[in-house]
Amino acid sequence: AVLPPHDRPSLGTLRRLGFAGTDEEILVAAAEHSEQLVRLVSSAAPMWTANAATVAPSSDTADRRLHLTVANLQELFHRAIEAQVTERALRVIFADEARFAVHAPLPGGGQFSDEGAANHLRLFSEDEPAVHLFAWGRSSLAEAAATRRFPARQTREACEAVARLHQLPAARVILAQQHPRGIDAGAFHTDVLAVSCEATVVMHELAFLDGPAIVQRLRSLLGSQFRVEVATADQLPLEDAVSSYMFNAQLVTIEDGSIIILAPAESRENPKTRAFIQRVLEADNPIHRVEYFHLRQSMQNGGGPACLRLRVPLTDAEASALGANVLFSQALDRDLVRWVKRHYRDRLVPADLHDPALARESFTALDELTQILKLGSLYDFQRAGH
């Protein structure tokens, strides 16, 4: 499925910061005030759908509805402004309240800082109910090991709140603290050092503070189908793991039931990462193949395959009940490609962000996109009073 991009520049944010007038006047005034502010409200970071929300399918929840909690992304200004449009989009797509529950972003600022699915793993086997692992980096109410280089973005309190909202059985929830050394190496989201698919986990030994205990708990909850592949710091130093984004890969089950690794080309170019992947392929687990992709632009912006990981397991009935045209198909692919070719500039430089013409072009394109995806009046510029 697809989620729509956000309206950028976010003129609604600039209005809330006191800039007034027409759209053009607001953008010009903001650019004169601060070039950096215009860059922040023009950020394309909403493309990282792993940070959009956290999901629990209907098979796991007490009320047998699919639950989504919109991430508040409180740690960074240019990410925190995403929550409003993300919530609007999800409420249109998952409008059937008999089947779906869309929860607003958690309140409370930094104490309940929530980064979404990038800090969440759902594991399941044929014989056992699903297990939800919530990774957290700091706690406002309990003592926790501190990071030194980078802030820990996800709080334990946020994880606990999402688990409650999603009505998950406490016995199937694991709250796992991210290792401070992993965060300080640049893995502020746990998907940079751990990835899972069904009952298989591939992780670095410094992904979690008490990794062996977490592995043992997963093994006891998931039974004989559980498989884990752990890279030690000697085999794969943190610097190599983070720079190559090996664990930021996607693990995807294919038609024959085996799992394929979709990895960035950087993982193949790094000898230590490539060697670890080969060990994973040769081990006793369902992972039998790797495919490498050149994602240089994504990688240079701190992204990677898993940054697009927002897994929303749906039954056939739930998929049929979606309230928008977002399920991927050849027809939708054709319409989106035509839309891009009609509207996208073939080049963009930082100075263009100050140009009101670019904002007008973007809003015209997004207005057409909401019609293609059947999303209604999603953006501020489409709504009365803005």
C-alpha cells in the first residue's frame, strides 16, 4: 500500500508560528526570517513510513480490531509537525471503526516521545500468539543507562502506553531497552540494529542492553520455530553495522515460505557486513536469499529499506473495508507514475524552497493526488479557513 506525502512547505506550521498573509507572503516572510526554518518546514522526512505509526493487527488485540497509534515524533521539530497529517490520512484509510481503531499521537511532550514502528518488532509463529517487542532508549520515571553522543528518542512510557491502547496481553509484550552504545553509534531507532520477520530475528549483540535475556524470553514465548542470528561486536563492529545499514534491511516472506533479505548495496560493499550476511544465509533459519539495491540518495539522508517498513497485517475483509484507494496495483502504479511525470521538477536546489512557485506547484500536485488516492480534503490548503 502507499501513504501520501505531506504538504510541504508546511504553511500551517508557519501560521501557527505567527506568520500571516497569503501563502506567498507567509513563505517570503519566513525565508527572510530564517532560511533554516524554511528548510525544516519543507522536510520530506514523512516519507519514512516506519515513523508514521505503531500497528497491532486484529488477531493480537483484545477487541479484535486493528489498532494504529500515530507517532508523535516529539524529539525533533521537523518530525513533530508530521503527526497531524499522518493522523488525518490514517483516519480516512481506516475509517471503519468496527474494524479499525486509529489513536491520536500520545500527549505529554518528551516524557511520552514515540517514534513509531521503527522501535517495534512483531514476531509470531504458527503455534503461538504474536509477541510485540517495544524498544525504548530512556525513561522519565525510572532510572536507565544514559547515552552520551545522541539523545535516546523513544521512551519506555510511550511503549507502555501504546501497548495499553492496542489492548495487547501483557504476557506477550516485551519492553526492551536499547543499548546506549548502540544509540551512541547512531542507531537511535532500533531498526538500525535489529530486524525481524515472522519468528526470525537478525540483530546485533548491542541492539539491546540485555540481549541474551531478551532472546531467551522470545524463545520461551515463540517455541521451536524461533530463530535468531546475532552479530557480535568482534564479527561486525558497531561502526560497520550502522554505516552499512545492514539491519535496516527488509525481511520479506516470499511465496515458497522462505525469507529474503532486501538490503542496501552498502551492505555488500562492506566486507564485514557481507560476511555476516553470508553466515546468516548458511545458518539454520528460513532466510535463504539476499537481494541488494542501490539506494544511495536514501542512505545519504539517513534512510534505508526498513525506513519504509510499516507493516499493517490485514484480513481480506479488512483490506476490502479500507476507505481509500491506497492498495498497490498495476493500475495505481500507472496513475502515480503519470502523476509524477506531470508534476515533478527534474531538479531541485535549496534556493527553490524559498520560491512561492514551487509551493504552488506542489499543492496543485497534491490536490490531484488526493483525488487519485480518494483521500478527500487531507491538507490544510484544501480546507476552509486555511
